[in-house]
Amino acid sequence: MTYRITFVIVYPIIWLFSILPMRILYFLSDLLFLIFYYIIGYRKKVVFDNLKLAFPEKTDKELKSIRKKFFRHFLDLLFESVKSFTISKSFVSKRFSYTNPEVINDLHKKGKSIALVGAHQANWEWSINMPLSVSIRCFGAYTRLKNPHFEKVVKDSRSKFGFTGYKTSETVKAIKENFDNKIQGLYLLLSDQTPALPKTHYWSEFMGIKVPIHTGAEMLAKKYDMAIVNYSIKKLKRGYYQTTFETITENPKELKNYEVTDQFLRITERNIKEQPEFYLWSHKRFKHRDKVPKEWQ
């Protein structure tokens, strides 16, 4: 009952914000930025510490400039995510484009399923429109919400343009069922988050710092012989994004363990350095850097 009451009160507010024009949402974003950045100071230290570790060659003045730009973008991303609930095909296609969808379509024609890896860069939320630009069936994981009513609307929102959603905990099961039924698919796997230490199988350098690394995408690709493709999102200007696909390998079984993962890390580092203000610095990406096991030092 509590979940339903919360949903009935909160969701109409989210929906009303979602139907507002972007110029109004960006005006609200600017106001909220002033509150978050100058009054509340939300995670300013976390972001600065992350930037200091990732860019030791930069001055404090340069890092603070990146931090400020990050928070402006972060608040924009919040309102762009809200917009996703009522976003239309024409709107999202105009603002979120793909430079080379033929990379995916050619692999589809070759009979390959695809593990699509990416990072929390720019606006990954609007990539829900990917099925409009590629020929292969697209699958994406979502985090299960405690409130079942919100879970349903979030799942519906992310699948409105053709993505088939499954719970993150059911990723392996979903892929296995599709392969057992000979269903070709593209599986979107954001792979730059920090894994829990008990589930860590690999440590490597990311932005010059030894950290635990997710290897699930590589392991699944090898098990089911999927091509591995990276997708990188660039922010062109406020509210406009462009995605580029880059094949890492069509035959992951031919590569050594963790070679694919290392290539993904290098691509991600390159993209972060090109637009550092648009990476998700608000989480503690390097929190385990002092816990490196001896065998990985």
C-alpha cells in the first residue's frame, strides 16, 4: 500500500516535468545547479578527489573548472532522464544520433550476436532509441526497483523504442535462453562501474590507478561467441549527443583472457580525456585502490 501511495503522489509530478519543453527543463537545471553546487555542495569533494587521481598533471584550478562543468552537465542529465518518460521518436532521434550503425548491422548480417560495452559518459539514458537505428534485436538490463509501480514505468520507458528489458540479476539467464532459442541479439552492458570485491576476478589500471574491473561482458562474449563492440557517446552541445560504434573483436575466443577488457579500458580512457567533464565522477570509482591483492600488484 505504501508503494502505491508513493507512486500515486510522486509519478504525476515526474510526468508533468517530463512534458515540459527542454528550454524550461534547462532553466530549472540551471537553478538547481546553483543550489547543489554553491549551497549544498553535493559530492563536490568526491568529484574533486576522483579528478585529482585521474588527472594528477592538472592544476587545482583546472580540476575545479572540470568539476563545475561536470555538475552543470550532471543536472542536465537528471532532467534529460526525466524527459525520457514522455520522449518521442522524432525528438530523441534529432538529439541523439549514430554515426555508423552499419557496424552493428554488418555484424547482424554475419549472424553474430553482440556484446555492446560502454561507459557512463555524456547521456547513456537516451540510447534507448538505438533499436530505431540498427537491424538487430536489442536487449538491455535494468536495476530492479523496490517499488513495483515505479519499476513498471521505468521498464516501459526504456523499452518504448524496441529494447527488451531484463533485470540485471537475470542477464546470464536471458542471454542463455536467447542462444538456446537461436535468437540473435545485441546486449547493452555498461562495464565501467566498480564490482564488489568478492566478485572481482581482475585488477587493472584505469586512468593510471589499479582498480577492480568488471569482466562479465568479456566472459559472456567468449562463452557465447559474441562480437564485442564499444559504443562511445560525445556531447555536441547542450541536449545533443552523437554515438560511434567501434568493434573491439568479432572473435573474442581468439584473444587472451582480459585482453578485450583492457582494450575497453583504453577506449574509455581516451573518451574521458577528450570530454572529462561529461564522465560520471560522482561515484567513488577509485575507492578500492588501496586493496590490490598481491597477485595483481
